Amino acid sequence: MTIDLEALYIDLHRHPELSFQETRTAGVVAKHLTDLGIEFEEGVGKTGVVGIVRNGEGPVVWLRADMDALPVPEQTGLAYASTARGTDPSGTDVPVMHACGHDMHVASLLGALERLLATKDEWAGTIVAVFQPAEEYGAGSQAMIAGGVLDRFPKPDIVLGQHVTPLPAGTIGVRSGTQMAASDGLTVTLLGRGGHGSRPHSTIDPVVMAAATVMRLQTIVSREVDPRDVAVVTVGSIHAGLKNNIIPAEAKLELSLRYPDDDARARVLEKVERVVRAEAQASGAEEEPVIAIDHSLPPTINDVDATARLRLAFDTAFGEGTVIDPGMFTGSEDVSWFARESGAPLVFWFWGGVDPDAYAAAVAADTVERDIPTNHSPFFAPVLQPTLGNGVANFVVAAREFLGTPDAA
């Protein structure tokens, strides 16, 4: 069989699903694995799917693709744009969009499996295809690990993964060492005393407390982190109150923190806690704020030797100059849990999804930040080709580099 990858991608793009709700997506994956004759299991880590291709003695190579989408209203104008809606963990009805390209990841991995199956006489070993849920929550890989993915399936000799990003199509970005930042997601609950909006003096206003806290948090990076270092403190969500004439009893802030290593993490977390507690005290709060860490992600660290091998393999396959060092991304990923928990090396790379002419024009006009939508934008839309074909080829080249050969088996 030959998978119509473009039709598959369009179908996935039209039907995005939120984290741990990827039941339709998992079903689509399972159907194609069945059609390809690949052994697989569903329901690993709630909605994850794991496929296994056994081809004699040799290395075990894990290929990982994430499946979940985001609560973002699509504004790309594509003929196949998503109009889907979903229910988030709080029970709120939200728009849903593949604003991070995970649909491209799934389609690329399925296409790579088909191509690798067609060339089984050229390689030896075992491929484990991991279709992971809930990357956007930073929880999917750990859910799969808790579900026994490292115990029930062949353990990896190497873990490989890729992510589509706003680089020119045909470009691959990878670096050894820290490729993506560590991160924490925090929920801060500021506790005040509610009352009537006409009598603010009888209350402890958590809205004002929250406003002061947000502003002071912004000084952590600008005034307390060495400019040569990397750190991000973002307040992405503020929730307080239900009516204009009621001062609420509490306000909630949701924070995203990023850093390159554990030492920086400890320093930034200490500073965030100090600011939150100090602003609550300055507002006269009678109760201490509650600071909860919702998730923690380690830095994504690429193995030095394996990355050097893969860079050479990509250059050989696609031509010198294809691979660039994109620098450390301050975004975060949970793929590294598979490598950390198994003790296997990791290589995680980025591949471009922007029309090269459009990208070059934006560079010439110095409008890349304005004109080239990034991941998580409602306008994020990788060009269908050659992005999809490149994603397939990347996985195939990477897998073949670390699999064995029939003669060596």
C-alpha cells in the first residue's frame, strides 16, 4: 500500500485534538499501522500508540512524534483550516488548532515507516515508533513511561525526534548539547478579601495584587539575570473576578519559566517565589499565596557524538549547508524523558516549514518576526510541500544512520 500523505496530513489538520484527548488521531495512526502490517499497541499513556518493526538483530531505534493540538482559533485561511472545538481541563469550550505542527510530525513518521518497510533488505534492527500524546502539557512522555513503554517494548539504543519550525523549507537545525530549555509551569493563587466594588477599603484586592506581581515579575530577567545568560519569565494567564462591581477573593496567575540548566532553574524559582510573597505582603494579604508547580520539563540535551553522526548523515543525504546550528531554543519539550529514563542518547532536531522565497524576502525586509508566523500562532501553517516530504526523508535518514546493516546483523 502507499499512504496518501498529503491527504493524511490535511485530515489530521482538519481534526485536531487537545492533550490526552487524541482518540481520533490515535485511531488514524492505528489504521495506517494496521494497513502497513506493523505490530502496535494503543492506549499507552492514555492515548499513545506504539508501533514495532522487527527486522533481525541490530540496534533499537526509537522514532517519536507527538500528536496533540492547542486551544487556538485558526486564522490561516487555508482551505483545510480547522474549525474544531474541544473542552479544556477546566471544562471550557475552546477552539482547537494544530498550531505547533504535530499533525506534520505524525504524517512524517507514518510516511517514514512505510519507506523503511520497503527497504527492509537494506537495514537490520528494531524500530519503535512512538506516537505520543500531550506534549503540550509536558506530561505525555511521562504518562507513557508510567504506562510501561520502557518495560513492555524494546528499550532504545537511541531516541530520535524532530519538530517543524519557522525555518526555510529544506533547512535542518540541530546542535549538540542543550537544544531546548528546561521549563516549569506554575499556578500562583493570590488570596485577598472580597467585597463590594464601591467599598474597596473593606477588601484586600487580589486584582491589584496580581497587577503589581506581574509587573515586578518582569524585572527578574531584566534586572536579576546576567544579560549573557538565558531565562524567561512569562505570565500567560490571569483570572480574577466575575463582575465589575465585585472585588473577588482571589486571583490566579499562570506562569511559564524557562532556563538552560538546573542551577538557573533554582535561582529563577527562588526569585519568583520571593516576588510573589513580597507583593502579597505589600498588599496586606492575610494569607500566604499558594504557588503550585504544574509541570517540570528538563532541558532537551542532544548527545554530542550521536549529533555529530547525524549532522554528517544529513549533509551527505541532502547536501552541504542543509544543516545549521539554530542556537538554543527557549521552548521546551518532554521527549527527553524517554532518553533520560532509558539511559539512551537523544538527538532532537528542527526542520523548516516556510516557503524559502517568503523567508528570504522577510529577512531582506527585516520583517521575519512580523511576517513569519511561529509555532503557537493562529497563523502558523507549514507549506505542505516540501515540508512533508522533507519530514519523511529526515526520519528515514536518521533511522538508517543508527540501525544496523544486514551484513553486520
